[in-house]
Amino acid sequence: MAVPYESTGRIRQKQRTRDALVEAARSLLESGHTPTVEQSADAAGISRTTAYRYFPNQRHLLLAAIPTIDRPSLLDQDAPDDVHARLDLVMAEQTEILRRWEPQLRAALRLSLDQEPQTPREARPVLRQGRAIAWIEDALAPLAESHPHIDRRRLAVAIRAGCGIEAWVWMVDIAGVSQVEAATLMRESAQALLAAALAQTGEASRSQHTSE
């Protein structure tokens, strides 16, 4: 979240300073801390006064430290047509994102829970911007032709409910499973929800034929 100070004068040098503060914040998050602006400034070797020109408070700093993943799809151009295989590829990448960015995503979760309900969408943490749902819908795209009666958006939301940082935190912190097992459970749950949707559609089709 840029501030006007960064848009004037020595822009490249200011970008390097900003990047250093963000990287310091990310390193502190990875070590188990929720850094303040002052702590990140100290870790980056930047004066606190300068740091506050970039990040007026801790919230702005943490929002900058959260990874922004703008990929419209987690699938390659040569992705398979089989919906089960597509979904598993997306889930594998999704759980890898959770593993790789866990400290930052935990910070996003805290910010998401602490923010006011009326917070403008553009100011929301990455956690609430719905990218994962779009990735899952992309995986389910073949259903548009093979099973047009399945509500793909609804199915994607159901799958996303079990494969986000919220579910990850519950499994790792509360259920006490390993990260590897948490990722496995998420992938298996996604496939189970897909299978259930396909089976339900099949039963509905058989019932219709029987009534006819």
C-alpha cells in the first residue's frame, strides 16, 4: 500500500527502502513475531522516522508483508481436461502456498479477524479477496460441459472452506497434525466434495429417468 512520500524524488531508492522494510517484516513473521514498524526498521537498519514515512502503522506494514498472488490460474496451459486431475493440481499448489507463506498468511488471518466489517474491499487483506475460489472454479471448468447442472461456484466455495489458512491453522494448531498430513487431508477432502457432487448429479439423473 504505497503512500505519497514514495511517489516523489528518489523513487528507486525509496522502493529499495520499502522493500527492505517489507523483507524485514517477513523475516520477523517467519521467526514467530508479529513485527511493529519500529522492530522492522531496526531489523532493516533503517531509522524509525524513515520507516514511518512508508508505513504509518503496524497494519499497513503487515498488509505489505502479505504475499500478493495475482495469478489468474494455478494451472499451466497444458493442464489436463480431467476434472479430478485438474483439481488435484490446484490443491497441490494451494497447499504449497499455505506451507510457503504460512507466517504471512497467519498475519493476514489476524488482520482479517480484527478489521471492521465495513472495511472497503480494496483495503482488505489478501485473505478476503477470493483468489482461491477463482482458482478452484478454473479447475472445475470441465464440469460446464460434462455436468452443467452442478453449481461450480457453490462447489468451489465448499472446497475453499476446507483448504484455506483457517483450516490449516485448525489442523496444525488444534488437531495437531503435521503440515504434510494437513496438505494431504485438504487434497482428499477436495476430491471427496467433487465426488459427492458428481454422485448427487448422477442420482438426480437416474431418478428423473425412472420417473419418466
